[in-house]
Amino acid sequence: MKVLPIRPAPVPGEPLGSYIERLAHANHYEDFQVIRLLKQSGIEHATALSQLINGQPLVEFGAPLVPNLEIPVKDWDLHTAAFTHYRTRVCPHCMQEGAWIRPHWRLKVMTACHMHECELIDACSSCAAPISWNTALAGSCHCGLRYSASTKSIGSAELSLMRAITQACQESTDWHWGELKLQLTVSEWVKLLIYTGRFIQGPSLERPGQLPALEDLGVAQSIVQGTLALLRAWPDGYWQCLQSFVDAAPNDGAIRRVFQPLYGVIYGQLKAPVFQFLREGFETFLLEHWRGELCGRNRLFRQETVEGYTRQGLAKVSRQIGVPRKMLKRLVHSDFIPGHRIQSINGTTREVITMDAAQVESLIPDRAAYLDLKNTAKLLGLKRSRLRQFVALGILSADSRPEWGQASHWYFRKTELQSFHTRLKALSTRHAIHDPVTLRDVLQFWQLTPQELRALFSTLGHPSLPIEMPTGTVIPALVLSRSSTRQWLEKQRRTTIPWVTPSQAAAELGIKEQVVYELISKNLLAADLVPGARAMLKRIPNDSLVAFQQEYVALAVLAKAANTASLHLANKLDAVPATGPRIDGSRQYFYRRADLQKQPFAASLEAASRPSFSTTKKWSHLFEQFNPVAKRDPRGYAGCICANGKAAKYASSGVARLWA
């Protein structure tokens, strides 16, 4: 067999196909021509190759195998599909140092050179022409771009991973990243990257491990970055991936179905002991975040995982703590105890409830620490209906439907009742209340609305609303100040109720209620109609009442302020009433305040009759100022004769009482 003129020596570990291509290029052959020579030699292929290079000893070549050549290679227990065949990946800087293909470059999962901390390249970044042996040896593309000038740097995480895979080609070494420590062979690294590189897709993951385009460097880089994202800050990145599976199936309680196909990968394709960290991270996630059941049917799980899982099904918890299942279900539905409810995914009404037995047992109340509604009402001295109202308003708290036995009732904690009584006792004043009224009378006769009752208990003990609670008394026997409570209630209603009833408006205006209804019927006082229990009711807005007081004044109010008779005062006023018996047949006369301001005497009457100017002494002074008879009386305030000849007497207080 002839010897090739140029015989470059093989480098230990150099891929067989790459060496044949290098040998052919040195002798101006094509690689298939050298392979044909080896096949047609009629001798062992390894011996024929040695003769081609003039008997030089052969080294241990690297994978992959060359088809139809029976020359052994070191394949690291990898299938030939794990290596590149149609694309050439190189590091331009390494090629300048030694013009031969490194064995780890042929791995599909290799994306970078850890020696020069740069990405491998398989095509020109300028014209996208794939790299061949000729261009790789020249270090530049046909377009003129130098490969070494177009490389990109890589991150520390990818650099560490590529170094670990490269070192694994020689011997198995440890890879440390944070708290994660791995010792994998080359085949195990390739398997890990191929299967876990797409886990970050979450529930959209399909057919993991099947990547026909992995020979493309861009696809390989995405797989590497996906694995690094999964292993970053272990196990947080892994748990985020698992949580996405849980969120995508909120009503499914089957672990295998929720986490498929990830579940099949970590317990099937990656079942080797070196991948145990994936299973441990998965099972730890289940212990903390899984909402369904985990029992002996999950035979692939570790025994300590099954035994350490605290969340159990409703029936099992019921048997364990001795509480009826129906009762536990109602407690979960009323949010009295924590439990996770999983609806059936097949459209039925079936519901799966899981809970922590130890937590539930600690939360189930002790009946001896509670009083029922009847005994609580008796203890506080309240009617049961009033006690229910207190609970509805938030004055007292109760545990609703604890479901002891077969009945559903309200139960009150004894400690809560004691705290409520102590709080009222602490608010009690040390001074005696001079105008006492009991809380029982206020609740029974003062017609408090529920909102006013809640506000009353919120204000108890304030300096404006003192209370006195004798020792050993029940709640209704609590003593309040009648005047202070009445003032508080009036202020509360003024600030919270935007309207008044006709009776309240009559008291405010100082007239009879029937007169208010007449003013409403004559459209002098605006009112709204609201439906009542038996008839339509009239409600006068506060703004309407204020506007009426500012525009109109009753003759009776003027006369009362002047301490004189209404008819006598009407004869002295020149203004025409807006309404009255002789005007439109109404019961009382009302004047417009604007009409009373036309003369000094009437203007003073109008000003004196305003609600904010009600001192009788000041009004008497103004009236006498404009009374000519009183001015001419030489006896001063001792007595005088009015224009109609009747005597005027003066009280000892000095306030004139004029008699018509």
C-alpha cells in the first residue's frame, strides 16, 4: 500500500473523522478518497491507516465513528447522534495555537471554549457561510472576516459548565455552583443538558430530549441557557419551574398528571443515582407546596418523603383526629380551619379536600372554653336578639358554626367575654354621674339605629360620653350621663342623617307639626317622599330646612322673641306676610326676611329672630329702643302706658312683658 507524501501525526483524542479530513487536506485529497483507500486496502482499517502515514503509531481517536470504518474511537458511552456531523464548531484562538479539532468540540452540547472564554463558531458572522476545514485552518472566511475578531465572550455560569464538560472528557471531576455539587461523566452531562434544557418551558413542554436541530449552535446555546436557568440559585429556579406546572392545573390533584412530562423524565430517563438531586428537589417542593394527597401509591418517591408529607385527605384526617368528616368539611367551607379544596377536572361536583392533621387538631376548639348563645346572653344580661345584633355590628365576636354534635350554633369564647367586660370596666369613670340613665333604657326607649349603636360602643369612655359600671353588674346596667348621651346622639344624627322628619323640623322651627305639613303642601318647604311600611313618608333635607329658615320667619317666633302678642306685633309691621290665615288660609303667618328689612324696626325684629340671635335680654333692649311710648315714659323701666292704653308691667328680671 502506498504511503502518503505528507503525513501529519494524529493528536491523542482527536476525532477520527477530523484527522482523516486533516490528512486528506494536507495531501490535496478529499476525505472520502482517503476513506476509499482504507476500505480498498483489504487489510484491517487501523493497520491501513498506519501504513498510509508510513507506519506511525496510531493514538486513541475521539468520537464519532466514521461510517464503514472499523477503527475504534473513544465515545464516552455516547450514541453517535450526540456528536456533530454536518457542521464544524471551532474556537479560532485554539486553532491558531494548534490546527486540529478538539474532541469536545464535536459534542452537540458544547457551545464555548473555557480556555479563551468565548463562544464557539460554526458559521461566519458576516456572510453566514458555514465553517469548513479549509477556512478553519486559514482562520478567516472567504469574505475576508477573521474568525478570531468576531468571537463573543460568555458568562461565568456557562464558562463554568463548559469547563466541567471539557474536564469530564479526561476524568470525572466535581462541579460546584452555589449549594449544588455534581460529579458527572460526559454522557451524563449530555443527557442532563438534553433533557433539562427545555424544562423552563413549563407546562408547554413536549417530548423532552428529542431535539433533531441540536447540531445548530443556536439551538445548543438555548439548551445550555435553559439548564443554567434551572440550576441557578438551586433550588429556586427549579421550584419556579415546578410552580408553573401547579398553576397551570389548579383543579387537578394527581401528581403524575400535573407534572407530566417532567415527572416521566426525572423518574424515567434520568433515573440514574447521579440525577437524584432532581428528584430530591422535586419531592422537597411537594412537601412544601403541593396541595393534593401524597400516599403509598406514589411508589417512586422516597419513604421519608411520603412519611414527612403532612397534608392528608379529608377521610384520613377524620379518622386520625376523631372528628366527623362532615364536620371537617363544613369547617373548611366556613374558613374556620385551613384546607385546600380541589374540584374535579371531569366536570362532576366531586371535591377533594386536603389538610394538615396536626394543624387541624390544634385549631379544633375546646368546647369547655366556649359558651353558647343562651348562656352568653344570660351572663351579659342581654336578650338573645340583642346579642345577635352585637355580633352583627362587630361589638362582640363569635365563632360561627363550630358544629359540636349535630347542631349549628354561635359560640363565644370565655376569654373574649372576659376581655369585653374588663375593657368596659377600665373605661368606667371614678366620679358619680349626676343625671344617670342606664344602657338598658337607652337601648329600649331611645330608638337607636344599628349604626348609632355601634358608634355608641365605639365612643364609650370618651370624656364627652362618660360611663360608670359598678362591680358585678351586667352590661345593660351600665350607667351613662343622660345629658351627655343626648347631646352625643343629636350630634351623631346631625352629622350622619341628611334629613329630618316633619316633627323634628317643627321643633327646630318652633312651630306646630301641622304647620310644617302646610308649608310642605304650599311648596314653601321642600321635602322628599319615601315609601314607608304603610304609607308614603315625608323627609325634609337639612339643606332645605336651612334655606327655609334663611328666607322665612314665623310671626309667632317674632312675637315670642318680642314678648308680645302676635296680632299686636302684626299691626306694627308694614310688611305683607307670604302666607297666613288671611292670605291663603294657612294656620300661621310667615314673613319673608327680605321684606322685613325695609324699615329699621322690622329689620331689627328680623335680625333678632334669627336662630343664632336668641338672647331674650338683647331682644327686649332692641324692642324698647324702637318703642316710642317706652322712650317718653319718665318712670323709665318701672312702668309705662302703651299706645292702646293698657298697662305694661315689668318683671324683676328687667325683661318687658307687653300686654295688648
